[in-house]
Amino acid sequence: MGRLVVVSNRVPAARDRQQPAGGLAVALRDALSEGQCLWFGWSGQQIPEEDKAEREVSIDKVDNVTYATIDLTHSEFDGFYQKYSNGILWPLCHYRAGLMSYTRADREVYLDVNQLFAEKLLPLLQPGDLIWIHDYHLFPLGQALRDLGVTSPIGFFLHIPFPPWSLMKALPGAERLMRNMHAYDVIGLQTEDDARNMNDGFSVCGVEARAQVFPIGIDPESFAEQARDGLEHAEVLRLQESLRGKPFIIGVDRLDYSKGLPERFKGYEAFLKRYPEHKGKVVYLQITPVSRGQVEEYRLLKEELDEAAGRINGMYGDFDWTPIRYLTKPVPRELLAGFYRLADAALVTPLRDGMNLVAKEYVAAQDGKDPGVLILSHFAGAAPEMEDALLVNPHDADEIADALHKALTMAQSERCDRWNRLQPDVWRVTAGSWARDFIGMLAAKVKRA
Ligand code: GDG
């Protein structure tokens, strides 16, 4: 099999290259462990406009993986990453066209940065490479590479949802985006719904391309091991002591409007109101590290959540009880695994999500003899694989409230039954199987003439 070339907006920072800490690096760990690999993308650094002409790709080789990165100028970062990728494509793909603020100028910057990626990657490519491009930042990159004469197989995986064409066409230039997808030999999406939506778009636009389903997973063995070892960490023990045997609910989400956090807080409030027997007894820890803090929508969301947590704690709390423990700093991964293990229930209630790995991590972290209960939104990509969770509509606060009550009063035998039915898929559809399936499909593509 040829050399694997991964292209993504962000490339792991130098400090995370020896031991990947999360995200794509963990998902690709197996795939990157064999043969020579190249990983190309943005360095995470911004440079002044005047340094643009002299910028060069910087190369760092760690074992068999070569990391090749380029810097972006402030205006490229702003137009390509903040405005077009995160201010237009992200909301639209999460069915929130109303949040999208489109300008033609941002689209130009997005296309220019994709062109820049193609031009900087081109000299690094070798015959026989398999090129795997990731996510919405880089939709047009495949076509840009083809235009430069690249004939290697190129695959594209979209980590986030793809909306129905009737919604997608709200994007000016949507048809061109679809036509450019023709450049890819393999197009992967998370769920049947997403693949159907994209394929409908292809039919409407007359594009001969086909999206297929490659659901992503986690590395359940190592996550379960981290969770088992969790109690060796002083911080996990400190959390356990602070609970004093009280029922414990956990939520873990990047701060993002797709994750349904204000709706979740409303659900928790409805739970306290309608099931007052839990007041003073239950502990809910919401871990929400701030992301994309420079984008206006995210700043507003943070204010809304800060306000809601403060209000709920003021209204329902007592001198010896805080209804929501709300953190906006990240928690180290090994502690997170231990925290999940302690939790009697997890709230995973996105309004829309490509997959949602937290749902899978929570299941992997449980002790099968006395497992906690997963409360999961119908609108997470993980929902079709996880029907033995308590599935809820995140827009219905009372449904979240009922699910919380049900989870915290559920008999151990039912918790075990549900977990025993959830566990096999979490172990079967993993990060490793996802990457293997995708790369296998890509390798099977005959070289274009
Ligand atoms: C995109 C798609 C798709 C969160 N807080 C902390 C922390 N996390 C970790 C979780 C989990 C990861 O971040 C989040 O993954 P998700 O899948 O839930 O969501 P996105 O970041 O939106 O990812 C998504 C995914 O791509 C993969 O294709 O599933 O649908 O939106 O691993 O544990 N990790 C640590 N501290 C935190 O505070 N260490």
C-alpha cells in the first residue's frame, strides 16, 4: 500500500506528536503507525501580511511520520478559519442557516487558502501516495490538487453532519462545492442520513460522485483502561470524596451551540422542579472548555451559559449544595476517563452532531457490573448505533427531566442490560476500524490516468 498522506486544517502541535492527546491524532493512531506517513496542514501560527511571500513549509519528522505545516496570515486565519469555516460552513452543516453570516470576500479567502494548501503540498507528494483530506475546512482541496495534475487516489472525510440539499443550497456557491467533490475517489460521512443528503445533492447538481458511510469510533480498550485506573489519580478521588455517595451526572462538551447546552440546562432545571426529591442530593458536573472564543456566536453562548448556571445555582442551590458544577477549563484526558467512571448518568444532548465521541467514551468507561446510564440526543450521529441509551429530544426540557429521573432510579439489572447491548458496537466500530475501512477503500481505487 502507498504512503498515507493526511491533510487537515490543524496538525498536532509539536508537544503532542510523541503521545497524541486526543482528536484526529488518536483516531489515526493505528493508521499512522505503519509505513511512512505525511501529515500536512496549518501550523496554528499566524504571521503578518508582509511575511506571506517568504513563508515556507516547516518539516518535522517523528518516527515514521513527517509533519509538514504552513503558517497563515492574520487575514487568512480570519477569512478562511473563523469566518468561512466556522461562521458559515459549521452553522449550515449543523442545520443553523440562520446563524450563517456569508460574505463573498470570505469565500474568496477560503478558496485561496485551499489553493495555497494544494500548492504547498504538491512538491511533497510522491507517486503511490494515498491522500486523505479531513473536514469542512478543506472541501475544495481535492479539486485544487487535481487541477495541479495530482493523479493519486484522494479521499475526503466529513466529521460533521451534511444537511439536506434544500438547506445546503442556501450557501452561495453550493453547486460549485458539490461539483468539486467529483475530485474525490472516496467520500466518507458519519451516518446514513448525512450520506443520503450529500448524494441527493449530487443528483440535483448532476455530479457523478458517491458518499459512503464510515462511522468514527474511539479506542475503547485504552479508554476503558484509563477509566479503570482513574481512581489512582488524586483528583478523581477528590471528586469522589466530594460526592459523598450522591448520584452524579456528567456532561462533557466543547463550548459550541451545536451541543445544546442552554437546552440541557433547561432540562436539568425542569428535573429539579418536577422531581424535587433529587434536590440537595444530586451533583451535576458540566465540563465545557471554551472553543472558538473569538467568534461572536461563541462569546454570546458563553455569556448565556454563565448566566444560566449562576441563575440555576442561585435559585435552586443551598448553603451546602450547588446544583451545577460548571467548568469552562479543559480537564486532562486521564482524569476525564475517571470522572466518567464515577458518573451515574451522562447527558449527551446535542441539537446536531456528526457523531459525538463523548457518548462512546462514557460507555467505554463504565464498570459493566454497575454501569451508569447514557442519555443521548436523537440528533447525535451516534444515536442510530446506540438505541439502548435513553434517547431524548434535546428541545424538550421535560423529556430530559424524565430521562434524568429514570436514569437515577433505574434498577441495576436494567442498567446492566442496556450497557451490555451498547458495549459491543463501541468495541466493534472503533477509531482503528474507521481508519482501516476508509484507507482500504481508498487503496482499492485504481490510479487515475
Ligand atoms: C467533531 C464532530 C465527531 C471535551 N472536553 C474535554 C475533552 N473533550 C474531548 C472529548 C471527545 C472530544 O473532545 C470531543 O469529541 P466530539 O465527538 O464529542 O465532538 P467535536 O469536538 O465537535 O468533534 C463530532 C468528531 O469530530 C469526530 O469525528 O464525533 O460530531 O463535531 O473526545 O472527550 N478532552 C479533554 N478535556 C476536556 O475538557 N481531555
